[in-house]
Amino acid sequence: MTGTRMPTALTIAGSDSGGGAGIQADLKTFSAFRVFGLSVITGLTAQNTRGVRGVELPTTDFIAAQLRAVLEDIGGGRGEDRDARHGGDHSDGRRRGARVRPDQSRRGPRS
């Protein structure tokens, strides 16, 4: 694959410490399809196949900081550099509202 750019995909979702859903499942799926996975974590869980034992939610400022970091570098802010995007569980409405203004990156995320 010399000279060929690997496709990228951004997932914005919660983390599932059991590995069966959320960011972990998305990144496994991306890898299976030879896609470089980028992620923004909107919530952390302590869980397994029997249930959720705890949840921690990052601030909306931190979620926006993760998104800016990805968009200004690997994920490209120009849209054409990122091939796909997936949004999962945003834990609550405030996390869904975390956005990067266009002046904070070359181009903000699509709704």
C-alpha cells in the first residue's frame, strides 16, 4: 500500500470496559475493515456482561478538547481527510451539545 492513505473513521461515543460496545467495539470494527480509528470518549463505564457498576462523564470542555485535537491533526479538519464518522451514546444531552466552533479548527464536525 505504498503511497496510499489508509481510510480513517471518527467515533464519538462512550467507553464500555467490557469491550462489547461503545468505543471499544467501534475501534475493533474499524480495524477489521482496515480503517484507522479515531475516537472522542463521551463517557466511561465500569461494566461487564452482567451490568454497569459505575459511570463517569468528562466535562463538555474536555470532550471538545478531544475533538479539536483529532480534527487539527490526524482526523483533518478539512472533511476530505476523514472518511467517516460515527456517533454513539453521548450519555446525556450536555455531551451531545459539545461542539467545536469553526474558528477552533479548520472545520468543525458535521451535525
